[in-house]
Amino acid sequence: MEVPKIFESEYRFCLILWANEPINSTQLVKLCKEQLGWSKTTTYTVIRRLCERGVLKNENTIVSSLISKEEAQKSRLE
């Protein structure tokens, strides 16, 4: 399976997710505000986009990744 392209800001978001997953989306919004300065809307937009591309899943407000940090790093190098 080919790993979807992850852009720089999305990768920084994923670093937070990988360190805390599985995590409630409300808690993830709070962490992104603290660490990235993102608004609630921005965080939910990134969650939605990454779900659509198969990078993560959001089930019953619990967000978790579908690809590992290593897979994402490898795809960034290619």
C-alpha cells in the first residue's frame, strides 16, 4: 500500500497525534492550539482531510493513525 503524501503542517500535526494516540478529538484540538497555535476549525479540517486520504481515522471522536511515523517519514524522503 502506498503511503499518502503528508505535507509539513500535517506532519507536525501527526507528531502530536502519534505521541498521544488514541486521543479524543477535543483533547487533540487543545494540544494543537497549545503546540501549533491552531484554531479548533483548522484542527478539525486537518483531521477530516487526513481521514479522507487514509492517514488517520476518527471514530466516535477518538482519533488514531492508520500509518506509522516510520511510514510517513519514509514517504517524505521519496
